[in-house]
Amino acid sequence: QGRKVPQLDKQGYKLRAISTGTVYTAGIGDEPYCVMNFYHLVDVDDEETELEFHKRYLEGKDIKGRIFISNKGINAQLSGPETVAVKYAEWIKTRPNFSKLNYSTFPSPGHAFPKLIVRVKALVSLLRELDLPVTDPSMR
């Protein structure tokens, strides 16, 4: 069933909202918040360098969630003001090999995550043990 999210009443949402998760903070001001999800399987030559680019871009931005980068691509679940989240996804599309990134956004009354985690981590547990050609579209 879920629980009523009181932040929606404060922000003027007219529909009653039910959430199965936790909303950690309400959105500030009139800016709509969203939850964003994406993954993109591509070859990343140097995941540590790519990680640093993402950390620098996100510094000081109101984004929370988890972003995992590996030599096989990126996987992210994050929340924040919609304009900030979309700008981040569009910035990723300017990075080498990420131009075809697709992302989804979903309205949210505030952050869905308590903090931001950006780190190098295998995107799929199986990839830690096997070297599968997941970044080659013809092999999928």
C-alpha cells in the first residue's frame, strides 16, 4: 500500500500521492523535483578519469542518489530539481561514447535519496567475474 507524502500538500499538488519509498527532503521553492534513472553500456577507457569528471560536474549541485561508472559504462538513479537533473544527463551526452544516452524522469515531491554516491563499480555483479562483450551492440 504505501504512505501519504505530506510534502505534496505543501507544494500545491492537487492529487493525493502514495509512495512506497521515503522522501528525504521536500523540494525547495517552486522548482519541480524528479527522480531520474539511466544506464548506458559503452567502453570507458579510464573509469577513474571519467569518475573525476562527474564528481567535478556535480560539485555544489542539488543532486542525490547513486551513480556508478565502470569500464562498461554508467548506471544512475538520482533525484534533484528537474532542470539540474536534465542538465546533468545532457552534459553526460557530451562525454566521449555517451551521445546516445537515454534517460527517464519521474515527478517527485523532493529527494528520493539521502545523499550522493559517485564511484567506480561494476554495473552488473556478473561483470565483476566475467568479461562479457556487453558494450558491443551486435553481441547483445
